[in-house]
Amino acid sequence: MIRFARHPSVRAALALGAALLAASVGAEEIPAARAAALDERVEDRDHLIDVVLGQELGDRRVLEAMRRVPRHRFVPEGVRAAAYENRPLPIGERQTISQPLVVALMTHLLDLGPTDRVLEIGTGSGYQAAVLAELAGDVYSIEILEGLAATAAATLSELGWSDVHLRVGDGYLGWPEAAPFQAVIVTCAPDHVPTPLQEQLAEGGRLVIPVGSAGEVQHLVLVRKQDGVLSQEEIVDVRFVPMTGEAVDRGTEEPVTGAAR
């Protein structure tokens, strides 16, 4: 189990007033299928958000976005009983849905605005994409495994997240025709920060990515682009499934361009 409370980036709560928090919910009517799903497991979801995650992360906007996403609908039926426990769960094809605290932290680090264009590498179940869509504008998500992509697309469509654009492909290469992105999130671990993702980051953008080889210590890294210069900060040790595809073929360490620690 990973805990982040002692890191300053996690302890820092956003100073949001009630009006801003209410505005983040949005005026659009919740689709019927999503509303029905949100009526299920309410106490379990509230306990996860308010008691478990609320003690670790002060970003209420992120937590309220997670409250609006029914995690149990993004995991296989065989593990749905554990959907609101603070731990990763298997979703098939040797992949997992991330621990909720990891989802909250990574989303917090992206510091999303309502019109931000977001790139996600590693759709998985689609849960993280749904959380991103609650906070940002269009979300572009790439999944290398066709079976997972099909399941995620069906779930997102059924629950009405129309601002998520999903395709099957190698996330190492990004989505250049939709770039630049104000935020990029990677939910699988390469052993270096892919150059294409650096190049597709907008000015003022943020990239959150786990970096490290499988079986070794991985670091959650926050990359920022300011005045054309990229800087990086290691946030916390994590464990993610490895990035496949081009990341394996490259297999060499690439420094963040213009990086400063």
C-alpha cells in the first residue's frame, strides 16, 4: 500500500471556495446510465473518498471528480466487491486498475483546468480517463491492448463520457495530430521519459509519468514545460506495469530535454 501524505506536493491542498467546487460539477445533466451506476455502492464510494483518500490528499476538486465516477463499473465482476478498497485490481490481460490514491495523486499533479486538452497513455479500464474528463476538456487516450480498449470504450460510452477519444496504438508515440496537450498522464512505466511525449507537451504543460524498469524501483515523475524548457521532479516511489511496444524497442535512458532537478 502506497502512502503519500508526507510529500509536500500532496499535503498542499488547493484553496477552492464553495462556488468553484460547485462549478466543477458542471451544469450538464448526468446521463441516466451513469446516474444509475452512481446510485450503487454509495456508502462504499463515500468512505473511500472522504475517509481513506480525504486523509491523504487535500485536493477536494479531484476527490469530488472521483466521487462522480463509479469505479465498480470499470472492473471485472469477479473483483467488484473490492472496487472501493484502496488497492489496485486486476482487469485482465495481466493489467491492473491503479490504486485510488495513485489516481488521486497523479490527477492532482496534472493541475487540470476545464478547457485543458489531456493525453492519457494506457487507457486500461477507462477509469482514469473518466476522472480526467470530469475535470478537463477533451481527453485523448491510447491503449495498446485491443481487448482492453474495446472494453473501456464500451464502458465509457455506456456511462456517457463523450469527451474521451480512444484509440488502439502505441502510446510511446503519443497522439501528434491532436497535440499540443496541456496535460499528459502515463499509467504504465517506461525506463525513460519518451521524447514524443515531451514534444507534444504544450507551453505551461504538465506530464506525470512513472519511470523505471520492471522489478526495480520506479519513480513518479512530474515534468513541467515553462518558457520552452522542461524540468522534472521526482514525487514518490511507485510500482506500475511496464510500458510495452516502442518503449521496449528503445530500451535506453533518454534525459528530459532541458531537465533540471
